[in-house]
Amino acid sequence: MKNKCFSVFLFLLILGIPFTKAQPLYSNYLLNPLNNWTYGTAIFSQNGTTYFTALGGGKNSFTDKAMLVGILGNDGEITYQKSYQESYTQYYPGIGGFYPIGDSSFIVVGSKGYEGMLFKLDKYLDTICTIFFKIDTFLTIARSVDILPNDGYIICGDIAHYTFEPHLSKSDGVFLYKTDSLFNLQWYRIFKPDEINYGYSISKTTDNGYVIGGYTNAKTDYSGEPLVNKTDSLGNQEWIWQNGSVYDDWQAITSISNDGNILIAYGHATYQAPPYPVPSSLTQIRVVKIDNNGNELWSRDYGESIMWNQVLTITHLPDSTYLIGGDVYINDTSTYGWGYSRAFLLKINENGDSLWMRHYIHEDEYGTQSNYFSQANSGADKSLLMIGSSYNFFNPLTEQSIWIMRLDSLGCDTPECNPFVGVKKPGIMKEGNIRLFPNPANQYIEITIPEEYTSGNISNPIVKIYDMNGKLVQESIPDYQGFSYICNTQALKPGIYFVQLIDRNCILGSGKLLIIR
């Protein structure tokens, strides 16, 4: 183990942001500050200032990976930054692994080359001290850190014999690495070294132990399931939770709930077509609450069962609720000829009740390809911050870029948004909204698109109606009469709804509807 203490061209595309000198309530930015193949890994707000970390191509996107720590201005410009890069060296900041310590310093966890790393930065983002470490001479991939009450640090991740890039490595076990406030090693532990395992999240539990959320490939058919390791205060294993499905599940992300128990969120497989275990299973988002002894208190499922639902973060919000986020893959080729991914946020309360859920997509004239989500966090004025990346390899003019959004407390990027957020409407519809008549409505509505807003033929329209929390309450194929689409609304309860007219996965338009009886 060794210790040491240590402008990039910016391409910016702003997506419909109103100009203001004050911090805007809504914002939506694509940035590419690290050569090509850039994506954001962590974001948070402190005293109204937005900080973030990013991973990018460095000088050479094949042999180098660079890390950037930066501050985002209210206009989407990076106002201050520090980048870490060396030739033939790969810097990998952990997803979500960037935290404030008080008002004057920050902590960043990740990996450099074959070593785990932990940075402590001052308010100017200069390093106060840095640690690089290996576990038993293995490749060490540090993914998450928890800042302990006694000013120490607990790091988790996984170790491997070989790799080309950390996310492609064959893991040989999960590790815990405990340091004091000066980064001096106090102890480390290795778990399940005889199987393929990954450690993604770490938290100190209320009984002074630790809980690791991760993934194990331990099934006899080599498919995976969520992995939760619980240890005592010295890192000695107390129990393991691996209650996935019989199919191929995704990794678990863990956090400590407000009542002192443990939350587990992961992609739970519901079905897998033969030949098993290929192709990929269909999954739903599952959240489980267990106590410190490993006893299950409740379990909830959310969203549709689709090819993948991957959870990457759990964030505690100031209103004592939880924000769960990740990305999903949609295996629907009817619109563009290929599947695509989109980001999601799910807000739940202490009992696991869904408060709202939204999906996030960035589309250009070439459609949509990859909308990757890495972390969400609370921002100023009850806002939410989201960071990840967006990329469409069918667009010859763009590369993978950081995607940063500032949303309101309902997860919207515009007032009273629809459940699908950040969507630019391509092709069939130009800018404009559908018209709903009558409104207020009772038995039916007529949906029309102003002629000046249409371009192209509408072949397979679908009407989706959502309640104020973003829950889909009705989906139907409308009747076509003249220039209007007729939709029955008799089953809707009195209240306010959002209506979408969709054709071939393209949102043609949306409108707000009031139902009265």
C-alpha cells in the first residue's frame, strides 16, 4: 500500500433551458468534457452548488480512462474542474462514490489501474491525501465507501485475477477495507472467494456492523442473484441473504432505512424463456426490507416485467422517503429497428408504497439508443438531481455524453410532466400538444392533433392515461373518426389525469384532462 498527495475542451448541448441568472428549477444538459465515451458517476448539491464526478476516454479511449471532478454552473457550464489521467492508466470513479464531508472537503472512491483508491479533496478539489491499495495482490476494484461517525472510512468492492476493464472483470470475491480518518488500514476482509461475486454498496448498520449489497453468480447454472452480506463491527460475517428468483436476477443495492432496518433493491427475475439461462430474463424492480438479523419484514414489486430492470442507487430524501434509480432495457424494435435503454426513478415511502415512478429518455432525430442512469440525489429547493449518460450510435455527430438533469420534487423536468421525461419528440409530431374535447370530460374524449404539427402517417395509435402520481391507469386503442381519435373514459374516477397519444413508441403529444361525474 502506498500513500501520496497529488482546460479540458467542453462540448455542450443545451436542451430547452430557460435562461436565468438564479438557479433554475428545471434543467437538462448533455456535456462531454473528457474526450469521448463520457458518463457521469455521481452528483450532489451543497449550499446550492452542484458537484459531480465523471469517467471518460482520456487521451486514448482504448488504453486510458480519465476521472473528472467538477462543479456545474446554473447555465450548464462547468465552472471548475480537476481531472486525473495518466497514459495507459484507467481511473474509474465508483458509481455514486462522491460525498461531502462537512462544508470544506469531499471524498471520492474508485479504482486506478489495478488498485483501489480513495481521495480526500479540499474545497478547491485539490487532494488533501490519497490512498491506493491492493487486497492480497489481486486486482482491486473499489466501488463504494461509507463515511463513519468516528471519521474513519469503510470501503467495499471486489477483487479479480485479471481484467481489461473493471466492469468486465471476473471477480474472485467481495472485500471490506476499513481505515481510520488518515486512511491508515485497520483491517480488511474477503467474502466468498470461491465464486464470482461483486460488491456495489456499503453502509454502517444500527448495530455497529456493516451491510454490503452486491451480486453473486453462485447458482449451479451460473445465472446470478442479489447478494447481501451482513458483518459485525470488525467485518466478521454474520449472515448472507441471497433470496433471488429461480431465474437470472440483477445485483442488490442496500441502504439503511429510517427505522434502522435494511433496504434491498434489485432487478427480480419473473420469467426466462428457454434455452435457460440465455436469453436474458424478464425482471421487475423489487424492494425488500429486512432487519439486522436477516428477517424479511416486507417485499414490494414495481413497474413492468421487461428484459432488465437494474437498480444502481437508493437515496434518502429530506422528507423521509426514498429515491430508487437505475436503468431499464426495452426490447422493442418496432420504432427504430433496435431496442433501447432508458433511466428510471422510483419514489417510495417507509412502508414501500409507490409515490411516483418516471422514466427518462433523450431522443434526437436518429431516435434513441442508450439512456444510462447512475445516481440521483436531493438538490436545492426540494429539487432532485440526476446524472448518467446518453448515447445514440446511429447519430454520426455525437458520442456518449454526460446527462445531467435537475428535476422538481415529483421527478419532472417541466411543470406537471408526463411519466416519460426528457423526451424530444421526433418524426411524426413537431412541437405542439394534442387537443382534448370535451375537457372536463365524462364518458369519452376526442383527441386531435393540429394539422400544422403533424408530419407523416399515424398507423398504430395507443392512448395511455396516467394519474397525478405517474401511475398508468388506462391503455387503449382509440377509434378513429374523421380527424379525431375517440377514447372511452367511463372507467376513470373523477380527478386530474395526463393523456398521451403514442404511435410506434413515439409520443405524438400529451394533454391534461379533468374527469367529472
